[in-house]
Amino acid sequence: MIFQHISDFLEHGLFFYGTIMDDQTDFLIIGTGVAGLSLAIKLAPHGTVMLITKKGAKDTNTNFAQGGIASVFGLKDSFELHIKDTLEAGDGLCNLESVEMVVNEGPDRIKELIDYGVQFNTKNDHGHERLDLGREGGHSKNRIVHAQDMTGRAVEEVLLNKVKETPNIKLLENHIAIDLITYSVRMKRGMVISSRDDICCGAYVLDVENSRVKTFHSKMTFLSTGGAGKVYLYTSNPDVATGDGIAMGYRAGASVANLEFVQFHPTCLYHPDAKNFLISEAVRGEGGILINAAGESFMEKYDPRKDLACRDVVARAIDHELKMSGDDSVFLDISHKKPETIIKRFPNIYQKCMSYGIDLLKEPIPVVPAAHYMCGGLATDLNGRTDIKRLYAIGETACTGLHGANRLASNSLLEALVYADKAANDAICELKNKAFDESWNIPPWDEVDTTDSDEAIVVSHNWDEIRRLMWNYVGIVRSDKRLQRAKRRIETIQKEINEYYWDFKVTSDLLELRNIATVAQLIIESATIRQESRGLHYNILYPNHDDIHWKKDTLLKNIRKNIL
């Protein structure tokens, strides 16, 4: 009998003693974006921290974030206005407590980054040096704190350097988490003691460079693995965004929420040689105008805010324009602005476009929508706790209630910073006030009867098929018929992956395929359940809101824990 997960052992009543852990730590953090890094820094003074990432520490969604961080600093701005804008974008599904908490604590988290050494853009305002605040779609005031058009990179570099300088933090690159380890039954002094709730006690992790699975035991575990843009064929996300944390949490039995709300960024660069390059919403905030191939603006037909409408509105507008015209892209024109203004504000975008022969000082930029951000994720409370004890989720991996049915631009880095702070404080209290039972041991990973894979084509084929069916059937505009087609096909693919997973030794490619298949299935199921159109979810058969039946979260829970 072969077991690869602790739940299998416990289900069969087997217990192992004397197992040597590859590593034991107070806090295990999976993911090195802004959420994971800032969390590690705050936890380190209070216990040992194991920080793992599946590739390089900088290979994160954070590092690609261009626009900035939304927070109230303007003299004419207010917390009330930021809250109002967030609630309007969320289209009736935001958790008001979460929104108020994140918005109100935003300035303190920004000041904390400045104290760490992040250099945000500033300007001289009547003899006073103030933050230079940009504006993006859905915001009623200028409140985007930024570092040119490379804000994520600026924050990531400072936080990563601080992590490397902080005692008590062990950073492991090229380590991809396979599954969480949970237990709900434990044995102590010869007696079986049942526990009503599952408890997370670590993770199995693949050391990619050495092709070895390690067993990590932790008192508390944090999932901060980012989003799942690679579930779709076209995305602004880097290759690492495969929904690992969402998939692992769901397999372990944690609830997921609102995965039908996938945000498609309206303006990804359209060029045969460009991959995943985003044209920041801040370009429209600075006066950029969307036009069609004939040079005509069109956003006024769809929303009174025109080019500064929320992302769901703009993405659907572009999708509609392209379907009507048959064109491959629309265009974003900022050539009417002063050249020095454009180059100073968007140096990275300017250089990237020039590398593809596009001079945005003189001509419009070809753009198309692309999968960008998951508003749903592992359901958490206001401290980042999931419904599995000692398991937290923060950042894009989590569904905190802040974004509702549609994320307001530049609220994502803000959410990660605030919830990292909340989760750290909660975990520190937990560590101080509760005793942790160390009398039980975790079974090691078992690879008996598995072999090295000789059919890599199976992985690549299924990967490509999932992304295409998600783009074609579960994209910006959906229908019941498309969703049913996607559901039937993903179930077949899941069976193929399951057989492959248990027969062969795990690899990073196989693990990522397994995770995108899990997340794809959850998105399809969530989208099928919600029979209305709201925020980022648009079904042509149900084009209107239904507040009577559907003004609520879509919650899914896996009762067959750790089974694909």
C-alpha cells in the first residue's frame, strides 16, 4: 500500500514515530512576493522562519506590478472616498470590515515601506516634498503611490534585501511545495484523541535542484504563492502564477471563495514577440485614450467614466469592440502628452515598447485584454486565517472580502501589506499563548513503485489544452453551454493527470499542471453556480444582477481532502 499524504496514513489508522524532519520551524511561509517577504520580516524576531519559493526569490507577481499602491495621502482625499471607490468596484460583494481595515491602515504600511528604504516618487508642492500620487481606473482621487512604473520591483528588492539581512529567516529557492500536511486525529500516550478541526503542521516540498522531496514541520504555515494567471492562455502574469496555494489549500480541506471573479486586465501589449507585458492602467490615468483601428475612441459608449472606468467594464468593452470589428487588437494612445512627461512617468513601458519598434511618443500601443488577477482564493478572516487551524493565506492566494466581485486598481499590494501585518500579529500571539504538541510525528514522503517520467509530452499537452479551454469557454464573457463544455473536458483531463501523478515521481512541471487543473476546475464550478452577471463574472444568459439570490459569496470545500 502506497501513501503520499498524511491523510492517507490517518485514514487507515497508521501512525509512525521517530521520523526525522528535513526541517522544523516555527513559521513556514510559502511564497516570496510582497506578502511573504513582509510577513517574514515581522515574524523573525519572534521565532524561526522558513521561507520557500519554487524558483528565484524575485520570480513573483509582485516583481511585475507596475502601477503602484493605492492609499490615502492626498489633501483632498479621504478614507471614506477610498472605501466608497473600493465598494463600487466590488459590485456589492465586498466585506465592509475588510475594506475599512485595509484602507484605514494603508498609510501606516506605506510609511513602513519608506522606513525600510523603498523610494517612491515624490514632488515639490509649494516647498513641501510630498508623494507624487497617480490615478487609475475606478479611483475618484489621485492616490496611487508609485516608483515610476516599476513599483512592484522597487518594493520586492527592498524587502528581499531586508529578509537576507534579518536573523532567524532561512530562505530556500527552487523549492516547490507539493501538498500541505494536516491531521485531525492524533495519538498520545497510547490513546487516540480525535480533533474536530483539521490542523496544518507543515508541507511536503520538492527540492527541484536535487530532485528530492523534503518534509517540513511547522507550528504555523502561511500560503502567499500569488495568483493563477497561467490557468489562461493569455495572461499578464509570470510563468510562476499557477495557483499553487489555492490548489494546495483546497486539497487539504480549506474553503475557497469567489473563484469565478477573474480579473482580465484590459491592456496587455499585443505583439508576436512580447510575452506577458502589461501596459499599466496608470497610462490611462495619465490621459491615455483607447481607440479602435480607425482611430476612434469608444469607451464613452460603455461608461460615463470613459477610459477611467473599472477594469471589468473596460475589458468587456474591448472584447465587444474586437468581436464586432474582427481586429486583433485595439490601441492605447498617449502620444498627445508631452514626451518628457511620458518618459519620466513610464520609463519601463517606454523602453519595452521601443524594443518592439513601437514609439508611444508618436503612435498608439496595440493592446488586448489578458488574465491578470484572482479576486477569489482561499477564504480567510480579518487576520488571514483559513478554516484549517494554523494555516493562513495572504496576498492574491487569499479571498479576504476586500475585492468583492472586482478589484479596484492598485488595491492588491495594499491588501498584501495590511494582511501580512495582521497575520503576523495574530501568529505571534498564537505562538506565545498556546502550547504546541510535539509528541506526534509526520510520515515521510513515499515514492515506492513510482518511476521517472518518460512522457513529458503528456504534461505539456494537458497544460496547453487547459489554458485554451479556459480562455475560450471561461473567459471575459461566458455562457452555460461554454461552461458545461469546459466542465466535461476538465474532468477528463483531471483523470489523466491523477493517473500520471501516482505513477511517476513528481516534478515541478507535473506539480504545476496538477495545480492549474485544480484551479481551473474550481473556477468552472464557481462560474457555473453563479447564475447572474456581477463584476468580473458575465454570463450572457443572465446579464443582470440578482441581489435576491446571488448577493453572496460562492464557497467551495473539498470533503475528499488531498485527493485530486
